[in-house]
Amino acid sequence: MNFYTPESRPRLRYGLAARPYNSSDVVLYDTLGIGQAVVLSRLAVAVAGRLDGQSTLAEVVREFRAEYPFAPLSTNDVVGLAVALDEALLLDSPRLRAHLDTPVRRPACLAPFAADPAALRDQLAGLFSASGFPSERPPGGRDRLRAVFVPHMDYGRGNVTYGYAYKELIENTDARVFVIVGTSHYSPSRFSVSRQHFDTPLGLVETDQDFIDRLVARYGPELLEDPVAHVPEHSIELEVVLLQYLLAGRRPFKIVPLLTGSIHDRVVGRADPAGADDIARMVEALHAVEAAYPEPVCYVISGDLAHIGPKFGDARQAQEPWLAESRDKDAAVLRTFESADPAAFFNVIAEEENSRRICGLSPAWLTLAVARPRAGQVLHYQQYVHPRGHESVSFAAAAFYA
């Protein structure tokens, strides 16, 4: 059914890209794998770029004609374009939301294991048995665990670092609700929560609907307004699978999947993140909901550290002595974990203007501000380096205690 008229205000989705199709046409496609690719004229692509959710289709036509008076463009053409884009799920529209509004989220990054959960279990077991992994819990875990900081690298590269964090978690908390605070890699939203349960090769993990209801009531409905944010995201999914692997059969548990977007605006201004209204509101909302919640809660911070090298836009290869310099800067960041002070953590990253793209900045700062741990301990650290220096990503395991 065509829901579009000249007075409609459609908005093109984020996550789209274009590439040449032939000498006159372009393919508009979805980098997130949700919608279908469409072949459009170059004129149609230029018009589609003006679908911002603010201007009506009639206004788009008038503005385009004023800029390009000889362009063969009619209102019917633009209405038809909107219909075609919507049918391909390339607009932020009710059709897209209906398509994505299912009770269960399917795996986005575990496809190789979907048909063979035994292979996945074998890989996860290896995270806890690699050479050098401690048989005893490290000192410092005597107090109640409030949160763990874990990688969201693939399991192959994250390997034993995952094991250090999750061994501490499984041995040192009786929580039945895990708020997974993950880096948002795709959504422009500052915060996004999902009501969907998570399907994995190991079965279904339920989200805590009561916790989410309370959080949305305190923060606001915009937490649920981005239908795309969680669909392709790996930073929550990887942690869900590990919780499931460790806790299934031991005790029932539920999750709260919360994605945190960039706080680069606060870094640039060297401004306390809590000074931003939306961030302060989230800190207050999470803290209040947990304080009143009948079940014990533990936080899982899903974030990596530095991202350097040509893959991330740097001009030079990720090689020594730059790697050593980055390790030293990582050490300065991780030292702030010992005091569990969110201000110290933020400031040391802001001092270098987050030039190394520490993607764990926003989830870690938020969790420290909410959970208010007494102290922290770094359990493990690694720096992955591409053999030809194309990239380097560092990551760590840490624990925070009441």
C-alpha cells in the first residue's frame, strides 16, 4: 500500500551507501544488511539524499527545481521514489519498524556456528583453558563484583582476555540481571535499548522487560526509537553468548541490552559527560532503577581500547615504536580503573582527544558513573597487531568491586 503523498516527510535511513552500476545509474545498498539494494538514476540518488524527515516531498521537488531548473523532476516522480525506497526498507518508516519489530533478535555475527552449537561451545571452552590462564581467581575479588570490562573482539582474537573477565564474573557475583552496556557501532543515537530476546546457537536468552519498562519510564521513550541500532550490532551479542555458556543450568538470568553511542562532543569540549542533559538523565535513570530493583544486578561493559592504523584512517602503519607508545597510553587509561573514578578515566582519554579511538569510552564511563564501584582491578591486557600493520586493536579485562 502506498502511504506517501506530496505532503509526506520521509527520512532516508542511516547505514546506506552507493556505488556505480553503469555509466548512468547507481546502486543504493544497505551496509547493515537489512534492506534490499535498488538501482537508481544519479538524479534519483541526489533527490533521495534530501529525504531528511523534515521537508515534504513537495518541498523537496521545489527546492531541487530551484537549484537545478532543467532537471526532469515531478512530484509524482519523487512520491514514486519514496514508495520504492520504502518497499526496499531503505527509509526510517512504519514499514521498516514492522519488519524489525519481532520478539526475538536473530544472531548477527555468529553465522558460522548457527548450525553447529557444539563447535561454538568448543571455542568458548578454549577461552578458559589457554596457556597462561590462571587456575585461581586473582586477588582483589573478595568484595562484591559490580561490573566487568570485557572485549568485544571476535573470540579468536579476544581469546583468553574474555576468560579472565568472565571467570571473575562467574565466581564473584550472584546477579540474575546483567545490564550489558555495549559500544554502539552503527546508530547515531546516544542510547538505545532493545526489548528483543536474543536467539543464539545455544538457545534463547530473555531480556528483562520489567527492568526495561522502568528504565524507559525514567529516561524517556526515545530509548526505543531506533529500530536498527541492535540489528547488526555485535557488542551485545558476543557477551550474551558467554553469559549463556557460563550460566545456563546454573541459575536463571536475564539481560538488559543497552547500547551507548559516541560522547565525542564531550571529549572535544573537555567537558564532564554528566554535564550533558541526556547523559545525566541516563546515569540517574539506571541508578534509580537498579536501586529499586528486586533482583541483584551486575554490569557487563562491552568495549575495546585503542584502534590505530590505516584501517581506521591513520596515515602510518601500526608498527613499533608507535605500538609501544600506544601500549603506554593504554596503561595510563587502565590505571584509572584501579580507582574506578569515571572522571579520571574520561580525562586521560580526553587529554589525547581520543585520537586512538577508544571505543570503550562511553560504555565504561557510563557504567562507572552508575555502578559507583569502590575500586577496580585490571586482570589482563592484549594488543592485537595485523601482520602487515594494517591495524592494531587493544583490549583488556577488568573488574570493579563494591
